[in-house]
Amino acid sequence: MNHAIPTPLLVGAIFITVLLSLWLFLSFGTRWLSRRQQRLASAAQNDLAAMFIFTDAERIFVLNLALAAVAPVIAWLLTGNLLLAGLAAALGLAAPQLLLRFIGRRRLRRFEQQLPDALLMMAGSLRAGASLGMALDAVAAEAPAPVSQEFELLQRELRLGAEFAVALGALERRVPLPDLTLVTAAMALSREVGANLAETLESLAKTLRARLQMEGKIRSLTAQGKMQGLVMSALPLLLIVVLNVMEPEAMAPLFHAWYGWVTMAVIVCTVGVGYHFIRKITAIDV
């Protein structure tokens, strides 16, 4: 006996399901987007302001959504793989945070490299008879960014009436570097007990410069190991791409079957773990 569902009932069920799905998406999706926009706007505003990059956080959110929408479409058109499209969407959502972290690390590295010269500049001003405030003004006016930006902000806080220790603590929070902690501790101690700050800053500058030179030598010696780790990690993925071009039918289950997706996940996880340990081995802290 044929128990086929009448066509009007089937169409009505599909219509109701579509409406219900659309209502759920508009209800929960809008709330999720609003919460994500608030979190991203707040975090991006604080991070960008700390790096003296002034832009609209809502613009970053719009660009993030556009990237998250365009990236999976491009991945789907190029590969026809739903898994890669999902990975592209996740990467598009995480791209702003990754970019902010990269910019922040690069800025801290530049500050660390410029700090010895700034300390020598301060020491020279102090030996010439200038006060600590005048020495800080000289660094803010003549040193390159980002050192000049941070010391100028320090001087502005001091002019607005902030205590010296509080302003130094804010500087340490904005620039979380052990080298800067030594400098701020020396400045605070000199202000309290009246030590010879010029000699202390010169000694710190020489020590920091010697450490930076040692780190440069270590990076040069470990560059080959880092490159080998990068090549060995990229080799399996490159081999998959080459085999897919040469034998697309044989490689099709790897991209279109569930066991192929599991295999890809295992490959990515093992390669990622191996690259992580290689980076740990070659990252030597001085």
C-alpha cells in the first residue's frame, strides 16, 4: 500500500521548517553577532589604543564578518570541499585577533631593540645637568617610535598629576618586557634614594645591548633548524596537493569521504604537534 505524503502537506512542512530556521537564525544569530561585536570592539579598541593605532573598532568587525563570509566561498569554489570551507571560515573569524597579536609582538620587539639607545640618551641628558623630566622629554622628542610614544605618554601622565610610581606601573602594563621592568625599578629607586641614575642607565643599556647581540647570534644559529621544521611540516601538505593534481580520482576520498576527513585531521594534528616541538627546541631564551 502506498502511503506517500500528499504534496501540499510536504510543501507546507518544508515552508514551516524554513520559516522556523530563519526565525531561529534571526533570533540567536543576531544576539551572537551583537555579543561578538561588543567583545571584539572592546578588545580591539584597547589593543589598538595600546599600540597607538587609532581606528574604528566597528570597521574591524565589519571587515572580520566580510572576511569570514568571503573566505569559505572562495575555498569552496577552488576546492569544492566543505571541510576546507569550514576551516577557511574559522580562519576568517580568527584573523583579526591573530593580526593584532602579530602587530603587538612586532611592536614589543622594536621597543626592546630601541630601549638601549633611549637609555643612553637619558644618561647623556642627566650627565649634562638635565633633570629626569627633561631627559624623558628628550627621549619622547628624539627617539623613534614606539619608544618615543610610550615615554611621551609617560610624561603626559606625570604632567596631569599622576604619581611617578603609578605612571611607571602603567608603562610596565602597556609594555610587558622584563628589560623595561629593570629600567623602571632603577628609575623609581633613584628617585627615592637619590642614586646616580646616569651610571645605572648606562650599565643597563650595555647589559641589554649585549643580551640583544647574544639573541641575534642565537637566532642566526637556530635559523636552519627553524627552516627545516617549517619545510618538514609543509612537506606532507604539499605532497597531498601534488598528488591531488596528478591523481584526482585516487585522492578524491581524502577530501569527500568521512574517513578521508579523519585522516586529514590526524595529519594536521600530528604535523602541528611536531612543528610546535621543533619551535620549542629552537626557541632559546637568553
